[in-house]
Amino acid sequence: MTTMQTISPSLADEARAFDLFNPPDDYFDGPSKYFRLLRDGDPVHRQVDDSILLTQYEDVRQVWRDLTGLVYKGDQFRRRFGDGPLLEHHTSTILFRDNPDHDRIRNIVNPFFSQSSLQSLTRFTQEVVDREVAKVKEMGEFDFVSDFAFRIPVALICKIMGVPVEDADYIQGVGRKILFPLNPQVPEAAIEAGNSAVPEFKAYLTPFLEEIKSRATIDPTESMLCALAAAQRSGTEISDNEILHMCIVALNGGHETTTNLISQSFHFMLDDPESMRQLRDGEVPIATALEELLRFITPLQLQGRRTTQDVTLESGNGRIPAGTEVVLCQASANRDERVFEDPERLNFNRRPNNHVAFGAGIHVCLGRSLARLEAGIAIPTALRAFPTLERNGPARFQRNTRFRGLEAFPVRLA
């Protein structure tokens, strides 16, 4: 691999020293300055495991949209996780399956995330938001993440999946144990926890699937579990194991990133009262503002591809050989000043806003329309309901490089 752009030696040396596997202590509170260092000093960054980290918008988008790239990481995950349930899960879902398996499974559940299907959830979403608003207003002091933002997307994904929303805290707890090992480097204890969590989550879901399969007729529109079971009964090639793993990934993906989007929207707007006022007063449409919040926050920070042929980067940043594991930093791409003017500032009037928060290509986020629906109702409703919202202590970010989210966000209604 060669790099063709001219970069000062001192900047290049500093950028090359960055290690995503062992980032600086302040990385989790504010990774943006490190993204800029990489974009300017080492945009095609070789990591300690010989993978390549891409941080410039043009490079990320090019590799993302390259249909010859693969997502299957069986060999890499086997080295990281060993043989066991965690490896089985992360090589069974559409996140890390290539075609034809990707489309075979995704096509079954796609109808639940279509615009027409989601429109039917609008009233339910508003009812959930109103209910959760009333709860925290009674509390007066609350954690914006766990007491409010989390409760909204988890209620919807549980309804879509066909499992009780009362199990939300359990679902989040066991699900995070499965997701966390996807970070570049984690302790062995986290791998062990993930290997225990996968069969535990499958055991939780199995009775729901078995009950549906025992029915004389299955209505595929009732829930995602019903759709998967009905497809299997009609002859579509999908095993019980694939159904359970698809449900796990949908439940995890269906709440984690949207929780992070809603909570961080308020976290950052509290430091930007003018943007908060614009949105509260209706000066900016929520749909427009939401795209800027997605760009600015980018809840899912990293994704990956493996090249199957040499890729010459159109930016002039060099060539990536075939067989290279590539980490795409969409969070950095969304802050690239080559594309976005003044990218470190929220600008609800930003146009165009071609962010890549949801990815690109055939693996574009399945739940992007659902996330827009939920946040598009939750954020303006909460802005109107909480005019006196203020911090009640320091916010704290999770120590997670793949998913950027707040671990704690104490607030009060003054």
C-alpha cells in the first residue's frame, strides 16, 4: 500500500502512533480530534493487527459502496473469540454474511422496516413517548439515558419482534454482552461473558419461536418472529438457529443506537441553546435537524469490509491490496472538513447533508427508517415537555470504540 498525498513528517508520525486498540484516555469523551489527526496525517492508517483504518469521507464511501468487498469475518473472529457461541452468532447474522445469505435472510424481515409498515407505528410511538415523558416528569430528577431515551426504542423493537417490553432491561443487559466483543480489543472476561450470553439469549427467545411454530396458521405480519417462522414453513431456507440469531441482532440493533442518538441529541443541545431553541420553536423541521444530529453524533462509529481485489482510492490516498481487512470510520467521515463546512458545529440548516451514519451499499442500516421515526417523535416531544431541563451532574460516555453512547446523563427539571 502506498500513500500519495503530501503530509508533513511530524503530523504523519503523530498520526501513525495512534492505536485504536489502546486509545488515549480522553478518546471516549471526544474522539473527533483524533479522527482529524488521522484524516490529515495518516488517512490510510495501518493498525496493530494489520487492518487498515480509513477516516476520510471519500475513502470510506468508496470502499463501503464497492460490491466486491466482503463482511464475513469468520477467520478473524475465530482468532479473537475462539470457537463457541460468540463466533457462531457473529458469523450467522446479516451483519457479517455476504450474498446470497445476506439477501436471503434480510428479504424476510425487510417488510417490517418499510415506510408503510412504520407509518402504522406512529401512533404507538407517540403513546410510548408520552408515557415515558409523564414518568420522568413525576420523577423530576432522572438519568436521561436509562430512564427515558432507552425506554422508547426498546418498546418499539419489542413490539416489532413480538416479545414483552417488560423484558427490556434483561434484553439490554444480555445483548450488550454479545455486542461489546466487537470492539477492537476487549478483555478475555468480556469474551467469556459474550460466550455465555449468546446461549442465554437464544434460550430466552426459543419458547416464543416454538409457540409460534406450533400454530396451525402463522400470520407473517404479526411480528418479526412470526414472519421468520412463516417463511421457514413456506419453504424458505432458514434454520431455527438463523431465526434466533436474526432476532438477537435485531433486538440489539433496534434499541442501542437509537437510544444513543436521542440521549446525545439532548446532551449536545444543552451546550448549544440556540440550536435547541431553533428546534423547540419549530424554526427548523425535525426531519432536517435529525439528519444533522445523525451526522454529528454517528452512534455507530465503525464498520468493516474485506477487500477481494486491489482497490485504488480515488482520493489519491493510495492502494489497498486484495485480502485486506478494512475498518471504515463513519464517525470520522461525518466530520471530514473536505465535505462538511465547520463539521465540529451543529448546523440544523446544513444542506446538503450527505452523511454516512447509516452506512451504504447492500448493508445499509436495516432500521434507519425506524430510527428516524422514533427520534423524530421523541426529540420534539421531549423538547416541548422539558423546557427547564438542565444537567444534574457530569455526563459519562461508555468506553466503547464501536458504539458511541452515554453511560450516564443525570438531569433534572428545574
